[in-house]
Amino acid sequence: MLVFRYNEKASATKNVRALAHLMDLGDGAIAVNLAKKTLLDDAGGAVSVEQLQQALARLRGE
């Protein structure tokens, strides 16, 4: 599950979190931070723009 939220002012002194969008990532999905760590680990700690574009293309099945 991917959750998009934002902070909204409820009163002059209080903010609340409001839900903007939910996305079901389905079975086998991994957390964003784990995906980032995996990508960085595989790249040896740094990812160029070209490497990121290649990874995104693979994810899209291109």
C-alpha cells in the first residue's frame, strides 16, 4: 500500500494529516525505502541519471 498524505491546518495551533490518495501495490511489492536501498546497493552506492532511466525502463518492461 502506498499512501500519499499532506498536513492540513485544523485550527490556529493544530495540524492534522489528511489522506490524499491510496494505491494498492499488489502482492510482492516492496517498500520505497527498501527499493531505493536495493538500487543503491546494486549500483555500488551511487546512481547516475542514465542508470536510473535504465532501471525505470526495465520496471516498465521496455
